[in-house]
Amino acid sequence: MNQQAEKPRMPDEVGVPDPFPYMHPVMKANYGNWDWHDRPRPGVLHHVSKSGDEIWTVRAGTQRQMDVFTIRKLCDIGDQFAEGHVRFTTRSNIEYMVSKEEMVQPLIDELQANGFPVGGTGASVSMISHTQGWLHCDIPGTDASGVVKSLMDVLYDEFVQEKMPNRVRITTSCCQINCGGQGDIAVNVQYTKPPRINHDLVANVCERPAVVARCPVAAIRPAMVNGKPSLEVDEKKCVACGACYPPCPPMQINGKEETRIAIWVGGKHSNARSKPTFHKLAVANLPNNPPHWPEVAAIVRKIVSTYKKDAKHWERMGEWIERIGWSRFFEKTGMAFTKHHLDTWTGARKTMNMSAHVHF
């Protein structure tokens, strides 16, 4: 009989990692003791503690998925120009911390010389928060990373300067159900047709009860097809969300005609000045057109430029739209109002009550 260990094995990962071993000494010494901060220029933050200590943070735009060469280059820059301390933001920017003001400009010059733009602070278009895309996601409808590259190519000037009415947060998602978040502009996959079922594979690949339970509108039920256990979809109920595809890949939802892209606007997590809001549909049924997604980039650029021209100082995207009204938003941006903009959710009482998940 094995004796129980005196000390139980500690798990490798529990919650947020301890930040202190990696923290800049000035930040560690003044943790929770900061007095004020400002932005000397786009891409640079300056914090002053109550003890008088100062630290400058330089933010540079980087891609979310990086090769080893790029990571080593960024680390070399940190060792040579930034006292060896870096951190990544949730939007995949890299930030370097330095304790001397005279180190800021040489660091900026080195980053820019190596192709890393400095910016993304204050009233700018920050780096786009995005999901994995084709490289890593198991159910991608599009390549979120590729969409981000295409968008930031046309929004580069708004990243390196602070000339927007307020900050602009953009998100992308490569499917309809798993990732993404509220943003001033959200670029999301839109499925237009129910899944195509490969009945020969369902019994061997899918746990059918789990797939049935996964559907939010109870549109999937077990079936026998050609003598084999399978599934069938009630297309009158199906909302083409793609929730069935992750647990059952033979229910293929992606395709050249079925997978489109929609753009949503007006979402906000912050409660500053106005309450947090959900984004709402602006444009639907855009082509999923890699590798540059020109139709998506053109619409996003049009929305950003109209917002920049018409919004008042400090207005977020959703606050601007609420002030001018949705009719004028579509007029000013030159976009069409279509049937896809009609909110039919309140009419789903009968359909939703058929599900085991939602009752009212």
C-alpha cells in the first residue's frame, strides 16, 4: 500500500500567475502606491508614484501569433533598450517599462526601425482583439488573424496617433459561438445555412445526446439514416449558429457560400459616462474573402472615418450612434438597412420555449 505523500502535489496552473517575479523593480516597489499618470505622446504612458518614483511604458503593436525569430527580436530589444522587462496586453500589444525618460526615444526608434509601430493609447484605434483563426482554432469559419492584419493595414495611421473622438476597440471572431466580445466595432462570422450532415460519420464521431442538448433552439433530434444512427435538423427552427459543429464535426457548417462575415457596432464594456452596451448589427452577408478581406476592410474604414468626423469629443462609438440615431448612422455611413437588421428575438417565444435551456 502506497503511503500518502506528506505534502499534496500542487497544481501547475491555478488562476492568474503571480506577476511579481516578472515585474519591473520600480513597479514592484510602488505597487498600489501610484499617484498620477499622463501620456507624453501616442504609445507612451508615464506613471508617477507617491514616493516620487517614475516609470515610462512604451506600447508597440505586435501580432498575436508570432514566430520564434520575432519573439527573440522583441526580447533582444527589451534587453538592450528597456531594462529587460516586458509584458503583453490582452490586445497583443507588447509594452516595455523603463525608469529613465532618456531611454524612451531610443527605444521607440529601435522598435520602429524593426517594423513595430508605437501607439494604441488614448483616443486611438488600438490593436484588434481577436481569436485564433485557421492556425489554432478547431472550428474556424474564417481566419481572425488574417482579418486583423487586413484591417490594421488600413487603420495604421489611427493606431500611431490619438486623433479619434475616444478610444476605438475592435474585436474579431472566427466563429459565431465561442470567442469574441463587445466592441465599438466587432467583425464576426455569420453562418447563412443549416449544417450539412455527413450521416456516414455521425455514429462514429459524435455523442448524439450531447449534440442534441447543444442546440439552443431545439432544432436537432436523433434519426436513423440508411440504417445508421444519425441526426437531423429542423431547418424551420435552425438559426445557423454553428453550436452543433464543435461536438460533431460531421455537421459541417462552414463553406464558401454558407460562411459570411457580419460587422456589428456600438458595444462597450466600460461604464464610464454611459452604461455597458451590446453591439448591434451594422452590415451582414459580407463575403469571407481571404487573404485580404477587402470588402470587410472597406466597411470598417468607412465606419471609423465617419465616426471620427462626426462624433463629439469623448463620445464612444455607441454613444455617438445613440445621439444621432440609427437612421442617420446608416445615412452618414452610406450603408443599406436590410432585413438582417430587424430584431426578431422577441418573436422567438414559441421557438425558445421548445428548448430545455430557455423558458419564459
